[in-house]
Amino acid sequence: MRPKMRPLTQDLSIYKKLQLEKPPIGVKYLLFKPEGIKQIDKSLAACEMIKEAQERGEPFYFTKENEDCFGKLPLGWEDMPPWAESGQIGDELEIFQEARANARLYLSWPQFPKGTVNYVVLSPLDKLTFEPDLLIILAKASQAEIVMRAMTYSTGEVWETKATPALECSWLYVYPFQSGKVHYNPTGMTVGANAKKVFPEGMILISIPYQWIPIITKNMQEMKWVLPNTESKEIFNKRLMEIVGEMVQASQNS
């Protein structure tokens, strides 16, 4: 059976205007082996695969054989071993006070059903040829503000996210896909990625599921990125009071 990757039809060039230090990465989950894309020739953690895609500049896919950390668990490639599910590893690594605290994490962490995802394709934006399941962005706070405001611009949607100090890969890769919610998290707050020096500290890592990509993209094309009257506190307050005054006057005259 031929793998199905719907060709990219969206114009995602607006993301280049953000002038990100590293390109956005499109992610695709497949049951069958993709055609025309090479398998990565090394072993890395799932979080490191994002960095690799940013720096490699070419699409690639990875499988269970390429993932050398706990990313196999949320991707459904291995069962949680009892010694891990008990929380003992988090206790031994001194991430948690006791094993019981670590064990609670595994009551709610997202994971793909075993055997439903066998291949994970990653591609930098300028080489993206398929409709991604996720679009992952590494941004400065000022750049992330534009992306997250674009999510709310036409929808009024509230920003919300979930994360844990361990197994952040489950929230980055699986949670947005399964929940349909945009995930965002400051870098430098998760133990594994910190130890591996995957991302610069203090950036915002955003994972956008496919349902939100068209909305955020369209809103970024339409909305003002730099809001008027926000150059300083004084200018902002002055304009705000003017608007409030106008609203009060209008309501009194209605």
C-alpha cells in the first residue's frame, strides 16, 4: 500500500516574515514508509530530531530504531517498563521527591496507540511538500506573541498548554495532535532537553496541530503584527483613555 501524504496546498510563506533564527518544522505521522524521503542516518532523542531538522535543511524520517531516548514511549513504539511506570527513575534522577510523584505523571501523559505510527517525517519549511500534521516553531517571545495572537485574533480562543519536567516530547509531539490544541512552552524548563542542550534557553517552542495551521496562517496574513499606540506606556494609556472616553460618551448618547 502506498503511503498517503497530501501535497502541500497552503501558502505558509508568511512564517518567513517572522525572521526566525531556525526554520519552522513540519511533522507528519505515517503508518507506512514514506516515498522519496530518506531515513535519518543516526540515533537521537525525539526532541533532538527537531534541532536536527532545523540544521540539516532537508526532509527526513525517523523510526523506532533511530530514537535513543524515551520518545519511543509516547510515539507508541514501546510499552512503559514497570520500573519506569513505578516512577522509580524520576526518584533516582532526583527530578521528583519520591517515585509516587513521578508515577502520577504517567496517569495523564499523551501517547499514540501502539502500532499506529511507524514513521515520523520532519521537514524544514522551505522544503515542505506535504500538509503537516504539526508545525513546530522555535521563536523569541516577541515572535511567539505574533503567532499566539494570530490564534486568538479571529477566534477568541484562550491560550492553554500542558507540560511536565520529564517526557516533554509527549506534549510536543502527541498532545497537539490528539487534543487539537496549540502547545507552547518556554525552553529551558524540561530536564531531558536541557541535559542534551537541544534548544537555547528562554525561547518559546510552539507546536501547532493541523486544524489550527490554516487559521493562524490566515490571521497572520491579515492582522497587524505591530499594534498601534504601543510604543510606550504613556502612549498606550493615553490612547486607551481616549477610547474609553469615546465609548462612555457614545453609550450616554444612545
